[in-house]
Amino acid sequence: MRSYTRSGRTFRRLAVSAGVVALVASACSSADDPSDDGPRIVVTTGVWGDVVSNVVGDAAAVEVVIPIGADPHDYAPSSQQVASMQEADLVVANGLGLEEGLEDVLSAIVGDGGAVIELAPQLDPQPFRGDSHADDHEGDDHEGDDPHVWMDPVRVADAAMLVAEALEAVTPGPWIERAASYASDLLTAHGAAVDTFAVLAPDAKKLVTSHDALGYFADRYEFAIVGVVIPGGSTLSDPSSAEIAELVETMERENVATIFGETSSSSTLAEVVAAELGEEVSVVELYTGSLGEPGSGADTVIGMIETNARLIVDALG
């Protein structure tokens, strides 16, 4: 198990004037009444909101822009949320094009000289599978890289430390110690997931997904992604009839009878593919783009890891 310290880590910040954005603070905050004297942090997604809340405890106010169940790829903020973002002490974003509807807002905040941290570019991003950009990156332009880094709990543990370092630059606090403790919990959850997946035979570890969101997950847990309903890394694309026909053929050839959809986007196309293959094919929704509602078992990042592992094993075992 790795240990976490500030020494030897690279912390790269994008300037962004941050504000307090949003909405479901109760869904991501670990305290009902955070200190008014602490920093005000705005986070784009509930996944990162839960991470930040575990780092700050009750020593800071945390608010989330994109509500539970919403697709981060196409969410557009309200004018009130935009104003709130512009007033925060720190904005925490995923980056790499995930928050397509927030990119202009984040760029404007950066231009105003505020403090923003984009986590995904600092977490060893990988290209989408088959992406022609795999060996063609220049500088910090991660065009073509997969933004779904939170699907790998080991990377999320690293992200907790990045958040702590960003907060330390804003105002001193117990961030590093708390982040290290939370990172340890994440790695424990990762180990439990490894044990959960151990019941699956190697030839059963084949995934067909609704869009290309499980690349990091598949690499971490040694799954093979044999097909994707919606090509590319965004849920906003439309597959052609030829692409759907090819996916049907692939599933028949690979003897795959489950399509993994997502709670944060429509499963209509996945259902169409399943119907083409017959009644024996099912669609199982995972928590990928968003945490679950309270009581779902996936309303925290650790709960999401555990719930997704159980859903996958139940479907493939």
C-alpha cells in the first residue's frame, strides 16, 4: 500500500476564480453545518464533491454544480450557479472535456485569475481505446484522452492528495492528513473490489458498455471491453446503423449477454441492441457519470465502487 506525502508530488494549478456553485451540498458534504470561516469550494461533479468533502470534513463548505443523476457531458449551469462559481475560493473540476457545458465558464474564471484545479490531466490520463492520439500529445494538451479517471479508485486516492495540496495553497488546514486517511480507505475499497472480481473466470471478464466510460476500470481490474454502444467518450454521439449491427455481431461472437448501461444517461440504445440479440440479453445500469441517490448504496465514491462491483459480478458470474 502506498503512503502519501507532499514531497515528490507535482501540483499543477490552473488559475480560476472559484465560487460556491450549487445544489446538492447535502449529497456530498460530510457535515451539515460547515464552518463559515473555512474556504468555500465548488466542485463540478458529485463524485469529486464526495472526495473533496472527505478531505475537508467540517472545516470547509463544499457545493456541487451537477446534480445527482445528471449527465456531466451535457449539463448546462444556471446563471446563479455561474455567479456562485465566480465567488468561490477554489473550483475543483475533472477536466479533459468531461464537463462540456462548463468549459466556457471555467475558462472565464481562469482568465479572471482565480484558483481552479483540474484533476484528470494530473492522474496519468490514458487515450481512449483505439484513439489515434495515443502517441501524439503535445505539452498539456490531452486531446483524445479519456476523462473518466474516477472509475479507477487508485487514481481517486491520488486525486484526494491533489485536492489537499490545492487547499493548502488556498489556506492552511488539516487537508493533507485527512486526504491520506481517505486515500487509505479508497485503497481498501479497491482491494475489496479485487477480491469481489476474483470469482469471475478470465473468459467471463468481457464488457459491453453504453459509452466508453470504463477504460480505466477495465485496465485496473483486468476486464476486456469488447464493444461500446455509443462510440467515443461522450454520451452525445449517435452510433450509425452499421455500428450497431457490428456491435450485435461482436456480442454474438464473444458470447456476451450483458450490456452495461449508466444511471446518468439513457439506456434506450442499449435496449435496442439487446432486443436485436433476444430475450437472453440484459441491460444492467452502473453508476459511472454520477453517484446514486441517498440509500442507493452508491451515494459515496466508496459505495459506488462496492455497488458497481456487485452489479458486475451478479451479471457476469
